[in-house]
Amino acid sequence: MLTIYRTPLIGENQIMGEVQQMQKGDWINLVNPTPEEIRQVSEQTGIDEDFIRYPLDDEELARVESDDGQILIIINVPITTNAAVIYDTVPLGIVLNDEYIVTVSLTDLELYRNFAGGRIKSAATFKKTRLILQILQLQTNIYLRSLRDINRRYEALEVRLRQTMNNEDLNGLLNLQKSLVYFTTSLRANDKVMEKLFRTRTIRMYEEDRDLLDDVIIENKQAVEMADIYTTILKNSMDALASISNNNLSKVMNFLTVITLMVAVPTFITSFFGMNLPMPLAASPLMTLAVLIFCLLAGLLCFMLLRHMNAMK
């Protein structure tokens, strides 16, 4: 899908909106583009087709690359999924030259919708550097919001698991853990990209732009720290749940052991009277009652011994 955004240079209504025809100064957004769309954008903007194709690989690494007056910035942005894993990340490519800015991604991203219709008042397609920094800032804010959502989901799962442990909630914790791993890896990679932009002056920036980029770097580091904290908490919770599960299993096994011994001892005693052998006092009318009482006492003795052994642990 190819979408063209433009902000009017003159007039009071300088709000970014969609247009049909491409011209210099436009922002061109490609979402899972066809080969024809890639070729069209490359021919009209003069941007290398390879720079447009790189972000379409979902395993592409975050980086900054420049060649022949073209700059490629690849970052990882968060997305929600319908699969078992709640959150994932995909590459977002930002390609710019002197006349155009092109964004490329495999999926339609939330941040695009925030720019359309003038939701971000200061965004303008003719301010390419500022627009890039606003994209970086917005995706960092989406990370922070998603991390807070992950924490809320974790707290809800923890409450349910404290009441009753079931596989569905345990799988939910595992999926949150996977999401945090993806986030942590992507945020660290994005941090290196932003630091390189700030350090090497790959893109031309005014002092206000550098201040904005510095703020974005700080927010991204905050997101990294949040992801690390939530990952540690979740890992400790998973370990604690595993210990609780093992402890509960141990209690069940101890209970079954007690029951087995209480049943085994009377069975062992009464089995002698089932043999075709003469037994002392077998003809006595009180023998049956005596055997039952002895079996009960033996079983009770086994129960008390096992209980004492458990108390000594």
C-alpha cells in the first residue's frame, strides 16, 4: 500500500494530509509494498530500491546506513499480534534524500495514524529532520505504553494464579515473558541507532532538533530500564510459581504415601488369615475384632511416624 502525505507550505491550514500525486517535499509511506510500488517510488524519488526493500525483512537489524546522498534508518517498532504472543516488533525503515522522506514497513503501524489528520500539530513533511525525530519519539512512547500494559496484564494474571493455578494463565505469563524479550532486544538496538544519530550528525539538525533527540534517547533508556525490571519480576514470579507447584506436588505425594502405608499394613496382616494355613486363635470369635483393632493401631502408628518425620524437616 502506498500513501502520500503532504503539509502545505503556505496558508493557515498547515495540517498534514493525504494527496494523490507525488511531488518534492512529500512523505511517502509504504506498507508491505508490491514490486510495482517499490519501482514507482524508486523512479520518482531517486532512492535506491535496495534501501526500500531492506526493512521488508522481518529479521532486519536496526542500523543507520548512508550511500550516495541517501540515508537509511532502520528501527524496531512494537506491534500487537493476534497470535499467542501479545506483543512483537517489526522493522521500520526511514529513507531520506534531499527531496523526499520514505517510510517502509511490513504492517500498518499505529504511529502512522497519529500523524494523519493533523493529530500531531507540529509535524510537517517539509521539516524532514523534525519529522524523523517525531517518529522516533512516538514509537518510544508506544513502547512505554505497551510496557505498562504488559505490567497490568501480569498483575491480573498473578492475582488469578494466587487463587488457582491453571495452564491458561501460566501460558499467559510465558507469552508476556516472550514479549518482554522482544522489547528489550529491540529497545537496545534502537538505543544504538539514536546514539549514532546524535553522535555522528548523520542527519542535519538544528539545536532544537538535537534537544528533541536527546529527550527521545532518555525516554528510550527509560523504556529499556522498565523492560529489564518487568523481565526480572516476571522471571522471579515464574521461579516462585515453579517452587509452589513442586511444593504442592510434594505434599500430594506425601499424602498418598501415608494412605498407601495405612492400607498396606492392614492388608499385610490380614493376608495371613487368607492363607490355607493353621493360625493361632483363628477359631476364636474375638479374633476378627482383634485383627481389626490391631490393623487400625498399626495404620495409626504409621500415620503418626510419617507426620513426625515431616515435622522434623
